[in-house]
Amino acid sequence: MELQMVETLPDKDKEGLEVVYQGIEGAYSQIAALTYFGEKAHYNHVVRFSDAMRAVEERKAEYGVIPIENSSAGAVVDTYDLLFTHNVTIVGEVYIPIHHALLGVKGARLEDIDVVYSHPQGLMQCSKFLQQRNWNQISLLNTAVSANKVKEDGKKNQAAIASSLAAKCYGLDILKEKINNNPENTTRFVVVAHERIYTREAKKISVMFSLPHRAGTLYNILRNFHDNNLNLLKIESRPIPEKKWEYRFFIDIEGNLQDKHVILALRSVAKETEDLRILGNY
């Protein structure tokens, strides 16, 4: 299906706009949603990424905000798989600096801590800080869930690695700020919608396709972008479970769907694949 060009995203600044994100209050996904849509929107949070995708697909929410990659940990592979299985369109993106903090209950001190909770990536992104301490590290669903657990348990020996917003949401003290390995740590979030639309000012295109396991097939596809002088921004692959050693590819390129070079490149790619799908132009 082709995308329809619009001047601006429908209702982006509308009072009470329904926006969904994965996690609970204080999650980095909430920060991303607030950054993109502002305070006027009405936010719903769900347990899983798939729940957020389904809410948009079934029009229970007008937009969803989902993490897709981190500058330190790489791709969020679940999101790529969900972009294949759900009928949604990427209409925007937002980059959020990730500044992890160590959170504890009121009155807790750093020397009291012997167990720490966080999302697996949160623990990994703070590995240098944690290696200096003989703490029990426990993975939970996300950083905000970890902060909420520390609040509910109320034990001074427990801490969570989460955002400063989570500290505010759950009434926790910040025992230490900016504990992540990389001070430039950033997560990219995509904004998805049900409508197949893009704006006139869109500058990035995401596409998806699969290829047979034969020599030169990927090279031939990528050559179409090179021959049309299009800049390749990212390539990601995911295995196709039912086809051993075959892969589904996700590619980001610079451009707008109105550009003649983009049109020529995508037409050529479509001839060489059976399932080219434009995921969004944003």
C-alpha cells in the first residue's frame, strides 16, 4: 500500500490526543512520548511493546511511541519483529538521552545497597558502575517497574536503576546520578500511527523486505540506492523463523517519497523482492 502525503501529522497538538507507550509512569518511553507530543496529550501505558502496537493497529490509540535502538546496546529487535507483524506506519522519531540514576527509598545510603533492579539493558549500560560493587543484580520488565518495586518493598538495601523522572514519580531518593557507562547514551524511539501517511517535510524512509539465501542478492538491492545517489543510514536483519538461513532486512535511507530518485530506487527494489513494504517516511 502506498503512503499518502499530508502537510502535518493529524491532531498532533490536539488536547486529549490518545498516545500509548510501553511501561509505567517514569519509563523512558513516557519521557519520549512527552517530548514528542507535549503535555496536552492523554497517555496510556501498557505492559508489552506488542500491546502498544495492537492499540494503534486497532485504533484504540492514535499514536504509539516505541524504542527501536540504543546507541550503546544496539537494536531493540522486538520492535523490528513487531513492525513486520502489525499494520502500523512510522510517522516520526525522537532521540532521548539516557541518564541512568541509582534510586533508593527515603533515607537510604549508597553503602546500604546490596541488591539492584533494572531492565536488562539498564544493568548492561551501567556495568562499569556495578562491577565496582558486589550487588545482586535482578532484571525486571523495565526501569520504571524496577523503581516502583523499590518503592513498594520499602527496603533500604534495595535500589533501582532508572530515570530521574521515575524518582519523582515514586518518591525515591537519587543516590547517585549519571551512572551509565557512556555519557552520550541515547535511545531512538519511533512514533507509529494506523494511517498510511507521511509529511511533505519528511527526510527519512524506512523499508522492509526479505531475500532468498543466494549470493549477491543483498548487494543487488543496495546497489539500487547507490545508483540513485541515496544515502543509506541503517541496515538491520532479522531471521525468518520458517525459512532457515533466510533474513528479513530493515533499511533506513535519506529521502522523501516525492523525490524521483527515491521513486526509481524503490521501484527497482520492488522488482527484485516479493514483499517490499514501506514502513514510513518521517
